[in-house]
Amino acid sequence: MALTQKAIDELKVIHKRHAGETISDDEAWAMGNRLLRIFAILARPPARQSNEVRTASRLTDEAERT
């Protein structure tokens, strides 16, 4: 997803308000793209656990209960 100039300008205003410093369009673009990548990662469904991980997790849970 590409950032629009409007989104870049809004991010610059938000950054100025909260951090008290002015950033360039390039800095706002980089910051916005990092945020988009983080949100994309968070929006992914959880990865399926391998059988080894499930077994190790179950064994740990069982050991903690005893």
C-alpha cells in the first residue's frame, strides 16, 4: 500500500505535535511505511506451530501441573 501525500502530511503534523520536531517528507514516508509493515505483520493469521513445538509446549504444561 502506497502512502499518499495527504497521509505523509498528516503524519508530519502528528509527529510535530507529539515529538515537538519537524520531519521531512522522506522521513515521514519512511516512518509511515514502517508502520504499515508492522500493521501488515500484526494482521496476519498466526503461523501454524510445528508438531515439535506443540509437543514441547504440551510437555512443559504437563510438567508445570505436577
